[in-house]
Amino acid sequence: METKLGIKHEHILNKSLKEIHKSEYLERQGYYQKAWSGEEVIYKVKCSLNSDQSYINVLSPIKENGKVIMLLVHVVPFELIPEKLQKAA
């Protein structure tokens, strides 16, 4: 079974960010650190599991009593973003 992004579930279920994105882990770790510090982070990435596609990832911190308790991760295929916005990315 595949996700809507064309990635097989067994490649991502029960795996850490490091296991999923071995080669890009250090770069992405910085994005996640910013998000855990309370900042919303948006970045473009080519998927290491499906190199034909690029995505925009949005990391949104969810806070409770002023403290980040989780991150909401939005993954949007680049081709679904209007052309005008793609040029800005």
C-alpha cells in the first residue's frame, strides 16, 4: 500500500526521521530544531524515497501553556502549489 505521495507505508511506518531520510537527516534536523523551539518552518525538499517529486514541508509547532508539545507536519507535493508561488520557493 502507498501513501497519497507515492511512498510505500513500510518505508515510513515506525521509523525515525533519521531512518527515513538518511542522507538529508542533518539538514532536516535543523528545521525540526527550529520548529521545536516554537518557530513555524517551511522548506522545499526532494524526497529521498521518491526522487521524482519535490515537496514543500511545513512544520507547525503546537503549544500548550506556552511550551511546544508536538509538531504538525504538512507535506504538499510541489506540483500542487500554484506556479506563482513555486517561483518564490
